Amino acid sequence: MDVSNVLPTLKYIWLTIKHKAFVFRAGLRTKAPLWRLIIHDWSKFMPSEAPHYGRSFFGDRSDSAGFQAAWLKHQNRHPHHWEYWISRSPHIRTEADSKFIPMPEWAVREMVADWLGASRAYGGKWPTSRKDWEWYNNSFIRIFENCHPETRKLIDAVIDEVLPNA
């Protein structure tokens, strides 16, 4: 590892530890499986991800290809990301087939916990309602356009369990 990259990587690892702690707390509220909360985002500590995230968050952001490759690896390693459930295969046999695969409930519960924990770790506060959840309000259209309809319903149901609609 390049010495100039050590400090940004260590800062990112510390941020990831805080994120994991907040995801764990949020996951207890979303009723995500305990094992999933324990192993949540484990790959962010790997050399294939940590240095790229560290630079992107705390250092030289000029290696966008390295960050994109790390982010793709991360999404493909963790089924709590909605992107994990998008088929990139052209093998759709009927109109009823979709490139969007329904997420299992346990993955949706971990995903919502991830969003809540990230809001606290990176934004500094827990959302108290859908209305004041800035990240979600800026992101949900893009996410919902790229999720299976069953997944959209599950996302709404889990968020309704943990946050008031007001």
C-alpha cells in the first residue's frame, strides 16, 4: 500500500466501524437477522475496497475507475444492496421475466438498516421521519425505478415499521 494512502484508509476504516455500529443498532429496529448485522459490509476492510474508499472519502479522488471497481465488487458481495438484485444477463425469456429480481425480506431489512446507519454515520443524525430523511427523499425515485415491485412494497413496509410518515 502506498504510504500516502495509509491515513485516508485508516480514517475510512474508523468511519466504517462507526457505520457498522449504527447499522447494528438500526438493524435491531428493522428486525434484520443478527448474523447479517454482524457480517454487514465486511468487505470494506479488504484491500480491494478499503484504499479506494479511503481515497474517495478522505484523499485524492482522481482514481474514479478504482473507486468504481471497488463499489461494484462491494455491491456484488453484499445482497443488502438493491443493485445486487439487478440481472445483467440478456437471458430474459418472456415478457413476465424482469431484469429486477425480488429481494428477500431479510435483505430488505438489512438494506433499510444500512440506509439508517449511513444517515447517522455520514450525516450525523438519525432520521426521525420519512419527511426529514434527506438521503432517502433524494434517492428513493432512482432506487424504486430499479427495484422489483415486490421489493418496493417491502421497503415501504419496513420503513413504515421504524419511521412515522409525517
